[in-house]
Amino acid sequence: MSEFDPKPPRRNFYGRRHGKTLRQSQKGYLSEDLGNLRPRGITLDENPERKPIDLAQIFGDDRPVWLEVGFGGGEHMVHMAARYPQIGIIGCEPFINGVAMLLGKIRAAGVSNVSVHPGDARDLMDVLPEGSISKAFLNYPDPWPKARHHRRRFVTPEHLIPLYRVMKPGAEFRVATDIPDYVRQTLEEVPQAGFELISEGKDAWDDWLSTRYEQKALREGRVPHYVTFRRKG
Ligand SMILES: C[S@@+](CC[C@H](N)C(=O)[O-])C[C@H]1O[C@@H](n2cnc3c(N)ncnc32)[C@H](O)[C@@H]1O
């Protein structure tokens, strides 16, 4: 394990944590930038009692905080941070190559309202205060195409119940996917967790920025689908 690995997971995580060997510049971003951008108190080591973390301490004031789950290469997150400088955005991504890509984009864009958890969203949600997130994004979540793996998808109670807890009443939850069966499961399971469906279809949000996975889906002839929910309560 490299020095950038978060604590070995207590939960099953079926995705990849490492990809191709990192470029020298990317290793530099991880060693120079991640320490300052990483929220403290997420890992079991740092916070064994799982006390709620203080978001005002991360962003320096009590601005609205948004959450992006599985930011991949980070293009959407940096775009949102640049477009909405008055908010703070926390992203989670266990795939360290994606984290390194994001850090490069943060440097290039010069945004300062981003916080980066290089690990599982469930560990972050454990310690986020109740009702602390004003908007959440789930862009092209891992599809887990085999029926026997559908319970690994993010749109299951294991993830949605904590997400409901950490979101503010009325807060928006956006899901983008190119997998019709993922749309089906999203429309079934997200409302059961306490979210109201606002819209769904093939039109992207006005402030959407297409991600790497969306570009791949388009090249391969799949059709993006955008779903918006509002947290009830
Ligand atoms: C298909 S990729 C999409 C990446 C990016 N959002 C995009 O659209 O290009 C899904 C990402 O979700 C991440 N992921 C999977 N489970 C996660 C979890 N429990 N918490 C945070 N990220 C997760 C994976 O590591 C992967 O990078």
C-alpha cells in the first residue's frame, strides 16, 4: 500500500484504488497538495468515535457545502467550484489516479473552495453533520451490470440512508448515468430513501459539464440520462 492509501476499509469496496503508475507530476500533486486539501477526521484512525466534523473549519465560514461522490478525474467538480465560488464542495474518490488528476485540475483552475477525501463516500458520510449538505452529485456511478451485483450500486439503502441524513431538507440530489437499468434502480430506490423525484430525461442541467465517463459513453453510442431529486423533510 502506498502512503496515500486511506485506512484499509472496514467495508467492502469492490472498485479500484490504483491504476497506471502515476506520472512524476501527479506524485508531486499528491505529496504537496493533498495534505492541505484533505478534510480531517474521516478515517477510523483520526476519528475512532466518528464525531461529526466541522465544515466551517474546512471552508473558513458557514457557506453552503456540496458533495460529489466518485468524482473520477474531477472535471465536473472543478467546473462547479469555479462556477460557484461562494459554495464549498467536498469530493470523494477512492481511485488515487483520479485524485491525482483532480489535484492537477485544481492547480490549473486556481480554485480554493474544494476539499478532497481520497476514499469511500460512506466514510465521509459517517462523520458529516446531519443536514449539512446543500447539493449532492452522483455522476456516472459504477454500473455493476450483473444482476447479482446490483446491490453494490450506490443507489441502495446502504448509501442512500446516510445520504438522506447528511442532506438538508429540500436539497437537490443529481444523478447522471448512461445505463438504462441504473436509471430503473435509481427511480425505484432513491424515492424510498426519502427523496422526491423532480425531473428525469435526456436534457442535461444548465450548468452541467460533461465528464470523462460521459464522453466515453457517447463515443460508444450510449445515451446519457439525468435525474434530479429533492430531499424531503
Ligand atoms: C464510472 S466512474 C465515474 C467517474 C466520474 N464521475 C465521471 O463521470 O467521469 C465511478 C467512480 O465512482 C467511484 N466510486 C465507487 N464507489 C465509491 C464510493 N463508495 N465512494 C466514492 N467514490 C466511489 C469509483 O472509484 C469511480 O472512480
